[in-house]
Amino acid sequence: MSTTQRTQLLILGAGPGGYAAAFLAADLGLQVTLVAPEENPGGVCLHVGCIPSKALLHVASLLNEAREAQHWGLTFSEPRLDLDRLRTWKNEVVDGLTQGLGDLRQKRGVTHLRGVGRVVAPGRVAVDLHDGSQELVDYEKLLIATGSRPTVLADLPVSPRVWDSTGALELSRVPRRLLVLGGGIIGLELGSVYASLGSQVWVAEMLPGILPGADRDLVRVLEKKLLPRFAQVRTATRVTQVVENRNGLKATLQGPDASVTEERFDQVLVSVGRRPNSEGLGLEHTGVQVDGRGFVQVDLRLRTADPCVWAIGDVVGQPMLAHKASAEARVAVEDMLGQKGAGWDPAAIPSVVYTDPELAWCGLTETEAKAQARAVKVARFPWQASGRALAMDRTDGLTKLVVDPDTERVLGMGIAGKGAGEMIAEGVLALEMAALASDVARSIHPHPTCSETVMEAAEVFYGHATHFHTPRRR
């Protein structure tokens, strides 16, 4: 038997977009109901995505650093892996964060319905609760924040030997030989985790290079350190067939010259992208429009074609990033309350690859500038000239600025190196504030730090970096 309740704002999905919107809306006085299948907020990011993967990447980085310490005169015995304890620790990290969000939800008075919701009539959602019952919710405003899911390749066997990112993060085993389909961010991050834990990792990427969205000079920094940890990285390569037998999985790989090889693996990880969760939401009962790829269509204020419905996060399109969803949440909630700002118009959305070394970028990339035939000046500062990087034995890094040669405005930033994900925020702020290269160059950075490389990259633009000689700019 269904019961009915009313709410001012109903939110479908409790990931970084959904719970951020719920908390802000509650803080601003709205009555909020949050619908999600998990016990606590967090969505894919906290439960089976960003947070558990970064916990495992931290372990992988520690393992790699311990093995490299012999260069500094320290020799450790080979670490012993307690997979059960590692899995427990990873789960403790997730539980701690999601339980904390659950406490914040309660303190804000946000109603949580644990289940899956779908629109059944204009202004009404049916929520199938986890206990088998159903709740009807009448809403004044609806926010769709249902996120995305891993893309499934139909021609692969349905088997415990074939993982998506969620399966890989369960850490059920460390396979002897692992094939990763896809050389993007998720594939490289999880591939590096398993390589550090002892797997022989092969990566197959259809495109000519890994991380196709990043500039090649930054990718080369990552390749020099990361690729030797992998057994094979094959680009311009298609996996045309995967067959399961009692000995594992036999994969057929077709290279760029049409050569074909067959390799046996214990496990395959599919990381070829994600799809928006827009099906089964009952959107036919609304005025919401969805494009051919399944993305909900929104305007700059995250409004859909239905005046009572907004949408944010992965379900509205690229980039599929948690921090983008959280930022969109604020725009959507403020619009619901009639706070008419500029809408969704960020100057920069940072992207980070959390491998070792990390790779991060924001704003205009050099590759994009070339594709647009846009005149830019690129200023690079190599970490071989950084005292802090030298002291850490991490001179493999590179910091670059993409600058408008006429106005001297910073248009983009890219960093490859240890801690790049933390450093890129300075680039985001510079772009949002329309900073000039001179603003960055004259901002005093602490010494010795790797953040100084941002300042010195700006000095390179003018031809007078203290620790790196370049011809003076005329």
C-alpha cells in the first residue's frame, strides 16, 4: 500500500550533485526530500568511485615509493599484501564519509527515502523503497541528479572475470594477468593500482594515445613513470574478441597495422566510458527532453524544458566529474529560489588523473588552441629546475601555462607531477579571476614548494625565470 507525502523540492540521486543541492536548499529554507538507494548520501563517487579508488591509489603510491627508496639509501623488504585488511580499510574510508553525510542530512532536516524514484504523473514521483513498499511524493520542484553508470560492451562474456570499475573496486582478488580496455582516466588509475599490487597489467586503447583529452607533453611525463609498471600498453589497438574458458579469458587484439595477437588473461577490466542514468525515470510524464545519447537537456541555469524540473551532474553531459556536479547544484538551487545570477558559465573545470605522477589541467589546452587555430604562447617550467622536486627525487614533472600573447591573460594551465591535483586549483582561480601572467608571476609562492613552478612558468612567459634560463621575451 502506498502512502503520499508532499515536499517543496524532490531530488532524485544523492551523489556529489544531489546531496550538495539538498544541503544547500535546506540551508536556504526549502523543504527537501532526497531519494537514493543507498543508506547514506554519496552516490557513485563516495561508494564505488572517486573515494575508494583514491584510497587504493594512495596505497599504490606508497608501495611504489617504498620500492624506489633504495635510490635514497633505504631498503625495505617486499611488502606483504593482506587483501582482506586492505579491502576492510577501503570500506572503512567509504563508511566514514558516507555516515558523516548521513549525519549532516539529519542535522539539516532533509528527508531521505531509501529507494528508486520515477515520475508517474506531473508533479508526482513513486519511490520504490528498499523494504518493498512504495511511497508517493508530490513535489513543487524536481531535481534530477541520477548520475551515470559504466558503459557495457555487449560482445563481452557475462562473467565474474569481466569487471567494470565498480567490480574492480570490490578488490575481490589480485589477478595475475589483467587486461584493461581503455586508456582513459579510470583505466589508468585502476590499472596502476593493480600493477602496484602485483598484477601484470595490459592496457588496450583504441585511439592513437592514452588520455586523449590531455596535452601530449603532459602525457609523456606520466608515460615515462607509469608505463614501465605495466606489462604492455597498446594504443591504436582494438580488442575484437574475448572468449572465456576454464583457464581464463582469451583476448584477440588487433593492432594499428592490422596485426592480430591472442593473449590469455585472468581478468578483464572494462573502462571505456560511462552512460547517463536517464532511463526509467518516467520523464515521459514531464516536459523534459533527452538527446540521442541519453543526456537530459538543460539551459545555463540547469533548467529543463519542464518549468518544474532541473537537472545536474553526469546526467546532463560532459565532463562527468563530481566537482562539476557539485558546482551545478548551487546554480540550480539558486535559480529555483529566484536568485538570477549568470547561470552555469565556469571559466575552468579542472580534470585530474590520480596516477603517480598525477596529471591535471584546466581551461584551454594547447591541443584545443591548435585545433581552433588560436594564437597562444605556451610557457613551460620543467621540474628538473625545482628545488623541492629535486629534494623529493621527483624531477619528472612539468608545469605549463597557456597565455594569450596580446592580452597576457592566462587561458589554461597544465601540470604533470606529484601533487598536480592539489596544485591545479591555482590555475582554476587564475582563470576565474581573469588573471594575467604577471599576476601569477608576482604572487609570492612559498619556497621550496612545487607550487613555485606555477609562478616560474609565468616568469618563463616573460623570459626571466629565476631557475630556468629562457630567451627574454620581446
